[in-house]
Amino acid sequence: MNDDFYGSTKWKRKRKAILKRDKYQCQLCKRYGRIKEATMVHHKIEVEDDPSLALVDSNLVSLCKQCHEKMHPEKASKALRMRKTYGDPYGG
């Protein structure tokens, strides 16, 4: 379901609208007085837990990559394992 959802036109439009709403700034960093570009849109309540909230503005927040990884440590650790196994695709 996730691949279909995140690849959908509805999600892509909503994601763009949320980033624009939040002025492309990470809302978590902003809370602590830091300005950082947001590149991710986070579901406060995940799609798997309540699909009815998947496109609801109040359930979505713009975050930088680092803050998004903090919200999803399980995904960050998987990405770290992948980088250790296959190398950093960005050469870092």
C-alpha cells in the first residue's frame, strides 16, 4: 500500500502543498530557533495506523531529513545498515 500511496499523484500534490504551507522550513528545527530546509513531509499518525488521515493537512508536517530520521529511527537504522552493506550512494 505504501508504494502505491507515496507514488500517487494525490500524495505528490499534497506533499508539495504542505512544504509550501510550511515555507519549506523544518518545523521541528524552527521550534528550537533553527532555520533548516524541509525536504520531507511527515505523517504524525502513520498511514498504516489510520489511512483516513493520510492526506489531512493537520496530520502532516514538513521536516528536514535529519528530523524525519529522528521520527523514524527504525527507517534510519535500516538505511544505515544498507549504507554499511552497499556503500553510500552519494559518496559520503
